[in-house]
Amino acid sequence: MKKIENTNPSLSALKLMEKRDLTSFIIKLNTQLMDMRDKKSELSTTAINSLKKEKAIVSSLLLSHNYKNTQIVGEIMTNDFPVKPKKKLMVVVSFVTAFILSIFIVFFLNFIRDEKQKRV
């Protein structure tokens, strides 16, 4: 093979061009590989950090003091005989209130009548 390269210069030039193309291709692939490794490491660190922050936020939201507004103190107690409204008391209070209100109305009307007589 060395004899062929030495005897035919065009063949040796083709071989050199092929070697140069292959080495440039290898260099190009190596630079792409380095760039991809850098991107991978950058993405992995940023993604991991952002996921860790998100995990911390979610875990803090899941703590008991964040979602628990009420708690059950005991069982519900019901009376066998529920208390009913006292109708008699309500009627008596309404009559007393109406009586007092009517007295104030009489005084107010009397005051207005006296004021009208003083003006005339």
C-alpha cells in the first residue's frame, strides 16, 4: 500500500484529503459532544434545583397547619327534648314594647301640637 501511495501522487493526495476530512469531522463531533455535555449539566443542575424548590413549596403547603382550619373537638351532643321558642314570653315582651312606644308617640305628638300653638 505504501508503494502505491509513493508511486501515484494523486492517490496519496486523495488519501490525505480523506484523512483531513475525517479528522475535521471527528473534531466537529467532539465539539458538539462537549457542547451537549455542557447543556446536559446545565439543564440537570437548573432542573434539579427548580424541582427541589417546587418540592419544598409543595411539602410546606402539605403541612398540617396550612390546610387544617378546623378540628373536631368531640362528638355532637343533641338533647332528647329540644328547646322550643317561648311564645308567651315573646307576646308579653311585644305588648310591653308597644305600650312604651305608644307613650313616646303620645308625648311627641303633644310636643308638636304645643309648638304649632306657640307659633300661631
